[in-house]
Amino acid sequence: MNTLFVAARAVHYASAMLLFGELVFVIAVARPVWRHARHVGSGDGDDVYRRLLVVARWSVIASIVSGVAWLAAQAAVMSGMPVGQAMNRETLGLVLGNTVFGRVWMLRIGLVIALGAVLLALDRSAGDPRRSRLAIGAAVVAAAYLGSLAWAGHAVAGKEPDDFDRIVASVAHLLAAGAWLGALPALVHLLAGTHALDAAPQATRRYSNLGMASVCVLVVSGLTSAWYQVGDVPALIGTDYGRLLLAKLGLFATMLGLAVTNRGYLIPRLAGGERGALHLLRRTAVLEIAAGIGVVIIVGVLGVTVPAAHQSPVWPFDRTLSFDSIQQSAWTQLAVAAAGTVACIAAVALIAGALSRPPHLRIAAVAGIVIPGGILAYLLAVPAYPTTYLVSPVPYTADAIATGSTLYAANCGVCHGRDGRGEGPDARSLSNARANLNDRVPERREGDMFWSIANGIPGTPMPGFTSQMSEVEIWSLIQYLDAQTAAQNALAMSDRIKPLRPVPAPDFTYEFIGRPQESLRQHRGNRVTLLVFYTLPSSLPRLLELATLERAFTAAGARIIALPTPASSAATALDTRGDGESMLALASPAVATTYMMFAREARGANGGAPAHLEYLIDRFGFLRVRWIDVPEAAPGQSAETLRQIDVLVHEPPRAPVQWGHRH
Amino acid sequence: MPPAGTAELTEYELFHAWRAPGWPVDAPGVRRYVVASLRIEMKRLLSSFLIAALTAMSVSPAGAHARLDRAAPAAGSAVHGSPPQLKLWFTERLEPAFSKVRVLDRNGKQVDKGDPEVDRADAKLLRVSLPKLAPGTYRVKWRVLSVDTHVSEGNFTFNVAP
């Protein structure tokens, strides 16, 4: 069924592009040439129209048939039923009337009917001097027909404010492709005609101008769409969408190379009247058409593939390039910078010198790109695995960290020790000192860690755990390891705002008593959170104080969430005089145990979990300020808290915590 | 045919003169004309490139394929008390005609009120009403169509605690 879908898309794109391209060719290339070349023949350009109408008739038929097939396949996908079952009035009615795709399709049915009418009028208007104006009208309708395909593609969905720009880029891409590719068959036909040698120089020159302008629009609109659909290099190499796009770019580069050859060498020779140049030109144009058909088929497949930005890339090589490997040494950084500069200069020289003759200059420029490129590749290469660029499907939540903590104690603590420092009971028998996780984990990608945990590290005592832990469990373990790193950074946290390495606040869900469930993430971008862990009865005075001041906190832009520590029972009501939203919440016990991790003080002499703990979480999801064991009824404590909240509310925006979702 | 004194002609004049039909390829000085014409073409190329770049400068992200962003009650969480509604937020705008969600109990029986709807104000929010649910584990199965015609589906569980 998928093959039907892809075939329908490819044929439809090709026919729409052909319709537009033929009309553009007639208006911009063939008509002006025949008008100027008076001595060519008495046909007065009607031959041009005759051929156009034949091609257009078949293209319209192909377009309608493939359009119906596309609609049927789309209805099947949308409804989840097989194609035969989906072709009933109800489903089609829903598709055509109630979806964006369907409404666009109805508009296009109208457009193809209008196009048919204009072409019919064009057919009847032989000898009429206004024929060229009809042709322009037909071209406009064909442009609308081709450009409206943008609404049937990936450009429709995305962030609302950017809708217009995305659609414009997609429409421009379609029209430019139609003008260039769709006009190629007409060019081949002209070059094979009897008066070709006289008309060809001017015709090819005009077509070449048209082609180069189209190429510019294609490159710019294509790059921007690809950048946002794909996102980055791992996605380009590691996903099906990315690899299809690379294939499309390869074919495009071939076509571009042929077009530039025509322009630089063959067209000037054609102007001199060489017959050989004419044959060669025709042959290269046919090759371009073949490559163009390949591109259209790939576009058909791309339309049904998940965009790379929404997939986890599987890296196919055992090395990758990364700047991480050069962080340590200043000499390697210098070498990388030098090699990069030389390569850039050589590339510019090669392009600028493309018009000049001396071969030794070009060889030097190529060497100037290849040699520094090799040096760069050698310096920046690091080992990589299929999972290197995977993003964790398990988000950074308190529950995941708690699961990971249990798994760590069961599987990893024997060697890596309770705190990851490598002082576990079995560690003495290990030969290398790399059991200390605290230096390694912060720098490693999550995907690399997944591979090491699942498959072990060859050449070291680290075994693989795929038989003991499922994939979800390994990802949870990795979240726990990330939390350990954050806890290390949290050692520097104090009761004042100060510069810190990022300590992301693990997400969790909670309910205020009697209210619907909320999550910490909801308040991101919005409010500062004061997270209080209390122990009854010792925390009661502080809780009462906070309850009376709740209005002031809300006005300052903060929200208070109060949860019991693991040792305490939960409070269900507070006797206060202040009314307003309650701050007592219920959540999973994992939340308290996880947040205790961030309460280890640099002193190291903690005799156990604190009885009372407060955190300020900023609007971007980071832990910023921490109070441990707030003294009872300390004067000025709340005023101090409000002051800190004020600072956090007014600080400039930063990149928020990434919650494990590629975008 | 190349007129005498071609050295004084500007590049544009040379280019247009050379393009006239009948100019023989091996005439003296033809190479200079070829170079001049290529330079003109480069300038044209550059200006059309600049125009295209300016047009496309403000182009922005295209996304696709709706994914579940968050849910209330959240996946894997426990709620105290039965929630009146299940809300699912997705990463892309949805087509109401083909977006559905069901809530099933432990035995696979559908327990929601059967009225899934996409919020009118926020096309990324899918809601379904729930009756009073007894304590236990419930499974949510969703299948949505994003506005760019891609279908996604998934499921998760949540607990209702007494």
C-alpha cells in the first residue's frame, strides 16, 4: 500500500511540475526566440503551442488520476482502514470536509478544472494575437496548482507564528523546481527539432538563465526547510529521512554539475554554430531529466517518512567527530583552528579561481582542503556507537531517578561504590582506576553511556547488562547517574543566589489537596517555585508562617509546594487565618528521596537527611537556592526568601531544561 | 566581424554584441568575450541569489508528527481521587475528525464517556470526560492525526488511588 502511495505522490508531483514548466518554457523561452528568429519558418510559433497542448493534455489526465489515488491512500492512512474500505462516502466526506489536507484537495480539484478550461481556450485560439496572454493565464493557474501542494506536505505543521514563512519557502521550492525540471522535456524537444541550430543558442541561453535563478531559490528554500526538518548532522546520517535527503542532494548536485557544464562550455560553442555541441547539449539535458525523475521519486518517499527531527538517529559508523576530544589540550585546539582556517581559505580560493586557467592553482587549493580536512578528522574523531545520538525515552523525573537508584544499588554499587567514587567492595580487584564515575559521567553523552551499560566496555572489567536490565531500566539508571552529577554540582548551592553549574530540577506530578493533578513542568516560563520538604511536628511554625504569607508569595510570582520528607507523615490541613490556595501537596515518595540527593553539603558531615529542606526553582527548571534546616521562626527568613524570588523573577531568560525530547 | 576598437567597449556591450548570431567562434579576441560573458552571468547569479536569500531570510521551523508532550493525569502517576477529565497535550496541532482517545480499565473495558474532542482554543489539546473511577490502574490508548496528515498512536497507564 505504501508503494501505491509513493507512486501516486511521485506521478502527481511530476505532472504538476511538467504542466507549470511547459507553460513557463513557452512564455519565457520558446515564444521570444521564435518571435525574433524571423527566418526560421512560417509556423509563427504555433508549433510551439501544438506541442504544449499535447503534453498538457496528458499531464492533466495523469495529474487527475494520481490525485485521486493520493486522496484514496490518504483516506486509508487517516482512518486506519484498508484502501478499499476507506473509499466510502462518510470517510471521504470527513477527509475532504474536515481536514486541512481535504480542503486543500478540493481547492486543487477546482484549480485543475480551471486549468483544463484555459488550456481548451488556448487550443481554440490559434492565430489569435492574444494567445500569449492566455498562455500567461494558464501559467498562473498551473503555478497555483503546483504551489498548493505545499499544504499537503510537512510545512503545514509547526509553530503557529511561523506558518506563513514555512509555507512561502515550500511554495517557492515547488515553483522553482517546476520551472527548471518541468521545462527540460520542452528544451530537449526544441534541440531535436529541424530548425534547432538557429534557435538553439538563444533558447538555451534563456533557459539557462531561468535555470540558474531557479537553482538559487531551490538552494535557499531547500536548506532552510532541511535545517528545521532534519536539525543536525547525526539526524542527516542516522535516520532514513536524512539519508533520503542526502540521496536527493546527490542527484541535485549531478543535475547542477550538468547545467553548469552546459552553461560554461556547450552554450558558447553552440553560439559558434557547432553541431556537435547541439547533440551533446541534448544528451546532457536527457541525463538531467533522468536525474530529475529520481529526485521526484525520492520526494514521494520523503513525504511518507517521519521527519528526521522527530526520530532517534542510529549512528552507522564507529567513529564520530566531536569537539569534546580537544577540550583538554590547548595545542590540539590551536591545531584544529589552524587546520580549519587553511581549509576555509583553500575552499574560497578554489571557488574564486574556478574561472581561471592555471591547473597548479586548482591542485594547490584542493590539497589545501583535503590535507587540513584529514588532520581535522584525525584530531576530532572519537569512538561512537549506534546509540550515541539517541535521546532518552525516559524523561528526567523523580520516579525515574528513584528507579535508577534502586537499580544502581543492585547492579553497580559493588564496583562503583555507593557514591560512584569507585570504592565498592569488588573494586579492589579491578586493575584500572576508572571505576570512579564522577569524572567520567558528566562529560559522556547519554547514548554512549547506554551502550557502555548495555554492552560493557571491552578491555575493561565493565560487563554488559542487557540480560539483567531492560532498555527502559537502563535509561532510568542513566537518569540516576545524571542526577548524581547534578548532586555534585549542588554541593556548591547555598542560601543565596550565586553562579552554579546547572542543577536541573527533576520533574514530578503532585496534587494540592482537593485539586487536579499538576506537574512541576507546567510552571516553567511562568512562576518561580518554592519547594518545601517538611517534617511534622518540627516544621509546623514555618509552615504556618508560609501559609499566612501565601498571598505575598503569589503576588511576587512564586508558588509554594509543600511535601513531607520520607520520615514524616503528611499534613492534610493547616489552621491558618489566611485564605487562598493551599500549599500542602501530595506526591509520590520518590520525590522526597530524590530531592534529598541535592542536599548533601560540601561539609560532608551530614548525619542523615535533614528534617526541613527548602529549594527555590527558577522559571527555567533549575535549582538555584537551598535552605537546610531552617531555624524556627527566624526573623527575616521570609523577607529573605521574597527578595530571592524577586531576583529570580526579574532575571533575563535562559535556555530551559531539555526534557528528553528532540526539537 | 568583431568591430575594431573592441577594447573600449564595456563588459555589457561586449557581452551583448557577442551574443548576436553569426559570430564565429575562432575570431580573434573571442576568449575575452567568453570571460566577459561569464562574469556577467556570475553577477546575475549573485543578485538573484541575494534576492532569493532575502526572501527566505525569515523562514522558520517546519515540524510534523504529533507526539505526546504531557498528560493530566500524567503517564505512570497516581492521582488521589477520580479526575473529571483526561487531558493530552501534543506537540503539533490535531485534526479533530481523526483524533481519538480511549481509557480502559484493568479488564480492557472502555470507561471514558466516549466524547473525545480537540479543544477549540488550543488545537494541541485532546480531552475526554471521565466518570467517577474506582481505584485501580487504567490504560489510555490514543491515536491522533496531525494537520500535516501524519498519524501517531501510543498508550500509557495511570493509577487512581483511594
